[in-house]
Amino acid sequence: MTAAISVTTIVDVDRQDAFEVFTRETDSWWRRGPRFRFLPDVPATLRFEGEAGGRLIEVDEAGSEFEVGRILVWKPGELLRFEFRALRFEPGQTTEVEVRFEPVPGGTRVSIDHRGWESLAEDHPARHGLTGPAFDDMISVWWGDLLVSLLRRAGLRSA
Amino acid sequence: MAAAARHIDDTFAALADPTRRRVVELLRKRPYRAGELSGAFGMSAPAMSRHLRVLRNRGLIEEQRVDDDARIRVYRLRRERFDELQRWLETVESFWADQLSAFKRHAERTRPRKRR
């Protein structure tokens, strides 16, 4: 089972630039507010630190940090893959985000797949409506790739 | 929210089984009688009945009487349960869609345009 959640856009810059903006200017474009940030109550910076083996972290001014996940694949201009953990995930639980950069006539197609929902244990508290920063809404209702795929295949989505 | 989460857990548990997933796919097209379903799957009536009970107890399908004959019942999908799933999917998708559009604006503002 592969892609769970997929979104895509075409950006009017070349793929190296697109990759650089995504990974080196993350804090400038990553939206702010509790829906999008992990440390939403204080001014904080979200950044990819290092390359493969590095981390995606959010750090506040006092120096406390939240590690979103490790960087798994780092291929400038092509492919980025990183772990994605929200605040309430327990050790060993993670989802995975893959970002692909492909050249197209209008610029670069940037596609994001977010998968691995099945790694959250069935009794995980994050699945049951606790409120909190970025992604709690989403993980409060845990879901498996399997089901997402079923919904797609069966056309049960109205979209 | 908690109720919706609970429902979605139920939905997942019910659909963890491949036969039940295929039943759901069939019921998407039209209501079926239990006998038609066991026939379609080459399965004994009691075995199919167990699957239907799980789907019904978890709220994914419901039994309905056919107008003129109380003995005949058909099973149909409960659409609302799938609508909850759809809303969850849309929440996650809109998270990334919003991020990507913010990313696109920033990239196109700060980098040379490739086109033209």
C-alpha cells in the first residue's frame, strides 16, 4: 500500500530552486498558527537541519525544540523524504512524508505523499479527539493507508 | 469529535477484513440480499451472515425490508459513516494543499520564473 494522502502543485521555478526553497527556506513559507505549527504559542522557527540523517525541527527563541522527524532521503532537485511525528505520537510511532520534484513544461511539479498512518496503535490517545497544535485534528482520527486506498478505489469520496 | 473518532475506529475494524471490504464495494452499487452476497462470494450463508453482522454492528451497513415481503431483507451502505472518513481525508489533504500553495507563492516570489 503506498500513497495515503497526496497533493500536488506546479511551481513556476526550476526543480533545484524548488527543492532549495522547500528545504532551506522552510520557515518562510510553512504556514503559521496552531493548525500548522508544533510550537504555536511562542515564536519559533521550523527548519530542516542537515541532509539525509538530519532532522526537521521546530525551535523556539528559548532554545527548546520539537523534532518532527529524521530526514530519510535527500536528493536535491528530486526527492525529499522525512518522518513526520506530531506532538502526541509515542516513541516508535511515525508517519512519513515524501516530496517529489519533477520537471514539467511549466516549471516543476511538486507532489507530497503522506503515509504510514497504520503505524499509530489503535489505542493511541492522539486518535481520540484531544486538542492541540499542528496535526492533532488530523491524527485525532487515526486512519490506515488501507482504508484511504479503499475509499479511493471504491469511489466513496464525492470529490 | 470524539464520537466521530470512535466511529472511524469502528469503520476501520469492520473493514480490516478483505471479504468485508469487497462486500462494501458491492453494496456501493446497489442493495443486496444476504443470499445474493453469499452466492457472489461462494460462501456459506452462516459465514456471510457473520461478516454482515460485523458490518452492521459497526454501523457501516443497515438492513432494510423490501416493501411487499417482510421476509426479504436487503443490506445497504450507511452513507454517513463514509462521509466521516471523507471529512478526515479532506482535513489532512487541506493541510498539505495549504502548505503547498504557500510554498508556491514564496518560491515564485523569490526565484526566477522558469517559464517564457
